[in-house]
Amino acid sequence: MIELNQLPGMCKDQWIKYRWNRNYDNPYPEHDFEIYFQPKKITKIVPMDIAARNAIEDICNTYKNKKIYLAMSGGVDSEYIARIMIDMKINFVPIILEVDTWNKLDVWWAYRWCKKNNVDPYVLKISLSDLLLKSISHAKKYCTRKPTGPTGLNFCAEVARQNKGVLITGTGSHELYIPDPIMTEEANDLTLKNKIGYVFSEADLLKHLLMPDMPCVFYNWTPEITLAYIAARNPDKTTEENRFGIFNCLPRPKMGEPGPKGYKNFSNSTSQIEAILTYKIFTHLRFDIGISDSFYLGTKEQLINLFTNYENI
Amino acid sequence: MDYDSLPGFGKDQWIKYRWNRNYDNPYPEHDFEVFLRPKLPSEIVTLEIAADNAAQDICNTYRNKKIYLAMSGGIDSEFVANILLKNDIAFTPIIFSVDDHNLLDTWWAYRWCKENKINYKNITISIDDYFRNMIEIAKKFCAKMIPGSPAAQYCANLARENDGILLSGCAFNELYIPDPIMPDEANDPTLSDKTGYIHSEIEIVKAMLMPDMPITFLNWNPEITLSYIISRDPNKNTEENRFDLYKCSPRPKTALPIPYHFFENDNRIKGWYQLWHDIGTTTSYYLGTSKELINLLTKR
């Protein structure tokens, strides 16, 4: 077994280590992938706004002389980052990705935010077929089940790369408090049965695999911001309500990424043959390989202990 | 013109209409006409007061009837819900879904009901049934603009079965081009260079489908109609005006219970889409400028 510190990592100083286990020779490993938080020093609990400002400052220092791009989906996660950057007077370019009319109701929020804050976004328009075909190639390459969201972001990263910039996204580990309206997949995941706390999603790991040169997992950029969110979360509220409150953003629903079901609904607007073929491959991969899309990180108490206790460092 | 003989809707049928398009005459001079016929001049009051008055008046008019409110998740129906709640009027929201196509809209309606601890009724139908219904309505009336009408019809049926009436956040629309939510109106030659207010075909179709229901809450009487016109800030677009006037959290809207991308390509409704483009000239009737309407509604 390779030692943890020899594993590849992500985020600041690669403090999050990971191991990707699923492959075509072993499509059902014990863990599809593993994530290990390896903070190097004790972390203090600070309010979310302070942790977010520190993370942004740190990203700016780490990627000095690079233009900052922010993928704005219209969700509260990316809007919060945008607001903090505006408050800090950091020059950045929001990227709004439009996938045909699929995410029209999501990006409405991003356009609205840009208009209200007099910020010109970079608008990237792609077709749903392009997104899905590219997603299929990523699914094949990484033997992954959830390629669509990361693939969309990789289109944005390409814009950043071409302009000598870096891409920030509103990505981070997720809470797991079942039942929760936005956690239907986790509720049916056998590896997460009877667990509460935090999970890392396969899609977020894939974002790093596709964009290792980008600080794309903002909400886990440092142990400090990871801990700040965990400490701030109110266990009596759902995930959505927590985020509306912690990020101080207007409430909204989210379409999210186009999945197999949604693509079926959408197939009439693209080439039928291409749509059906893509859909079949996509669905096949999604349900026939691997066991879980999530890696369980621990309870809130375990994670707070991990970040704040000397014995763990 | 003998307006009294025309069908109407709103309180005391103060809004009269004439439906002119049919299979013998698919291109009449006006596809339909709408006439505002207030019996008395209206006082100018705030939108909130006018809405309170309209809610009380509907309760008195339909005494002993249960009140149902079609809640799409949009701010118009949420505004009506807030008014009913504020006036202690018992009502049941109806949340209508077409499979999961409008879940980003209904999210708001569910959220409102949860936050206000109001029990709701749910209607979910398949997209096949929705299309079937839509085409039947289009055929029956020789109508073009009908995508929202099956939803209203399902809700009205539920209200009827329970000895109730159906309210909705429907009303006539402002016309201030360019406006992000008015691409159809921007390309309508009959509205070229006009600003002010229009009545949409879909509201007339709803009135023809459910003449027994006071569905157009925001045009229930001349007072609430006038108060909206007066309150509108011409420097803001329609969406922003409504967010402010209704004091609701902003949001986008699918507008129809099914996403627009189905229309052009889906075999199940291609025929209807063809009908949309091949009959009639317009889906709107121009009512007048803001000034003209204020004059009409306030004159003695």
C-alpha cells in the first residue's frame, strides 16, 4: 500500500490526498475512490466570510500574474465566491456556460448577478450533444460515472487556459444529512447507509483530474475554509437552506448537470440518432460500473476533531 | 357596438371579449378583441390595498365556495397567496406538474407552502397527456397560444369537483419592448412601435374554458388593474417591476409547464406548432398606452 503522503493530491499544498481505484480491470473495488484530508497544522474555526476571503487571497498569491476566471452556474456556491471577490475588489471574469437551453433557468441568476454588479461575463455557448459526447470520452478515459458536470467546467477551464488564467469553481465536499431533498442519490447509496456527516463526490474528484492546473475545488482549497463551512452548518436545516443562509444569497432551485434522465427528456432538440446513441452509452456506463459516487469522510465531530486536534497532525 | 351582449370575465364581467379567429376565417382583422368596460371610475390606491379589496370581493362574490389557488411557482400567484394569507382567507394551493419538466418552477410553490405551513394539492400528469390536452384545446378554439391552458383546466376541474373556485395570478401584460421576457411580442407586426398594455390570447382561451372561475385575479376589478398600471416603474423591465411590486424573491420562469425546446422538434406536438405558425396573425390584443388606460379607468 502506498503511503498517504505519496498519493496524488489536490488543493493548496495538495493537502487532500486521493486514490482512484475503479478501472476496467477492477470495476467494483472495495472503494471506488478514496479521499484523505491531510492538514499539516492545526486549523482555527473562523467565520465563513473570513475563511473565504483568506482562500481567495491565497489563490491570488498562489497564481500570481494569472487572470482569475470564475465559473458561474447561477447557483449560490459560485455566486458567493463572486460576491466575496467583488467585496475584495479582485478583478475577475465570470464565465457563464450555456448548454443549448438546458440550463437557461440556472444561468438566469448568473446573468442577473453580473448585471447588478456591472461585471461583464464571458459567455460560452455549447450544444448539449457536444457536452455529452465530450463527457462520454471522459467517462471512458477515467472509467467514471459522473462526467457531465466536470466536463462542462472543463470547457470553462479551456477558456481560462487560453487566456493565461486560472478557473475557480464553487466546488467542495458535500454534507450528508439524509433525508434531504437534494440527496436522493446518496439516500440510495448502500455505502452511505446510516451515515451522516460529509462526503466527497466522484464528480468533484473528476474536476480535479480534468483540471489539475486549476484551483477548482474552492470550498476545500484550504483546511480553514473546509472547517469553516462544517462548523457553520446548522444541523436543523436542509443543505439548501444552510447554503442560502451561510452564503447570504437569495434562495433558488438548481437544475444542475444534465444526467441520463434529463437527457432523455431533451433528446428531441438534438439529432435523434446522436442523442439515442449517446444516451445509451451514458446510461450503460452510469449504472454498470462501480458501486458508489461518494466517499464518506466522517461525521461533523470527527472532521472538526481532525482539523483542530494536535494529535491528528 | 353592443358590448353587453359580448361574453366577459372579471367582476361583473367588466372585461368583454370577442373571439374572431375560426376555421372559416383564420386571418380576421383582429384575431380577438378585448374591451375594458368599467362601470364606475376607480380611485387610485396602492397595489396592496387593491389586492386586499379584490381578495375580499372574490370571497363575497363566491360565498360558501372553497378557494383554490393555482400556484405555478411564479411571483404572480405567490403574490396572490400572500394576499390571501394576509387577509386570513382559507385557501388551498394547487401545484401542477408535468412529469418533472417544471420542477424548477414548482420548487418555489412547495417552498412557499412549507414556509407558510399551508397544505396543498398536487396534480401531476404525463407530458403525453399534457400534449393531448393542449392539442384538443387548440383544435376546439382554433387557438394558437395555449400551452398554459391545460394546467389551468386541470386545476379548475379539481376546484369544481370540490365545490370550489379557482384563482390564479393571471392578468393582462405590459408591453415595453425591448424586454427579455417578450421575444414573441417584439416580433409581432400588430404591436410594432407600440408600448403600453396587451391582452394575451391565452387568457381569453382560459376565460372560454372556465367561464365559471375568477382566475384572472390581477384584473378582477378595475381598481386592481389600475393600481398595477399606476405602480409600474417605466425604467425597469417587467420582471424587475413585479419583483418589487409583489415584494417576492426574484426568480426566472419556464413560463409554460413544458420547456420551450419541445415545441419545434417533438413529434407529439409538431402539428400544434404548425398551427401556431399557420393560423392567425397575432396572439395579443393591444389595449392602449399606460396613459390611455389610466384615463379610461379613472374618468367620470
